[in-house]
Amino acid sequence: MDHKEQSIFFQEETLSSMKIYQGKIINLLKKIVKLPDGQKAIREIVEHPGAVVILPLTRDKKVVMVRQFRKATEEILWELPAGVIGTGESLISAARRELQEETGYYAHYLKELISFFSSPGFCNERLTLFLARDLEFRNKNTDIDEFTEVKLVSREESIEMVKKNIIKDAKSIVGIFYLIMMENNLWSPGEIR
């Protein structure tokens, strides 16, 4: 079986779809699908408009982190700045806006790095990771229901925070691992603006 035949084999055909819940940020769908073997199954899917994650690095190579309470986990989490993409908003505009809202930093340089899914077993949220450099502190302007603390941490400290399970947020772990993996490319003289 070649790659194309394998792709077709694994696909599920949607037989019906019903919106169970429509919210401010997410929708919940119930889909009846036909499996590759002909059987039927139910899929509950969270629809999400997508989000951006920002890996903000200061001139002295510190990572700008945000700490905030997350009701879904009932924990205070350390995270990279991130947020939902607004309707009609470009990814780069969303990244610049979210960074400034959550941290007060304006990025003069933004570069799209990678995109990934947060939890593809039940959610279609696609996260896009941006590198942010040439930062200028302006004003923090969090949403009315958002309370955050901002901290600058070294690359080494961010790695230790992951190792010690202080950073538990998957999108932030992806960003920090990306920094480690690609550090030489991120800091090459041709990249500095």
C-alpha cells in the first residue's frame, strides 16, 4: 500500500455533524463518522479558531514568561505569551497584539517558526509559534479578566523549569525545546534586526 492509499485508508467519512454548544471561543460538535472498516463511530470535536504562541527573547537572551491562574487545571501556570487569533486577524498581528497585551513588550521583529496542534484527539486548535526579538517595553494591556505576572528567565532557567515540572504547559514546552534545538540558527548574525 503506497502513501496515498494509506492516507485514504485512515480517513473517516463524516456522515452527520451537529453543533452541541457554541461559545465565545470554542464550539463543540458531535460527528457521526464512517470508519475505514465500515463501522460507525461518534467523534466529539472542539472547534477552535487557532492561537499564536510567542517565544519572546530579550537582547540579553532572556525568555519573557507569563504566570497566571488557569481555571481548567486549577493551577497557576508559567507559560509563554499566547492567545486566540481574532476574526480576520493575521497570525503576525495576533502574535504582536498578544505579546504586548500580556507582557507589555512590543516586538519589532517577529518570525513564524512552526505550527502544531494542541490536542488533535478531540480539538482542531492549531497553534503557531513565533520568535519575537528586538523587544521594546511599552504598556501591558491584559484583557479585563486576565491577571498575569511577567518574568524574564534565562535559557538555562527555562530548561530547569521544564525539567522540574514547573512549566507544565505543552505550548510553552514546545517553544522552549524549539529554542534549544535551533539556538544556533536563532542567534545567527543574519537574523538580528
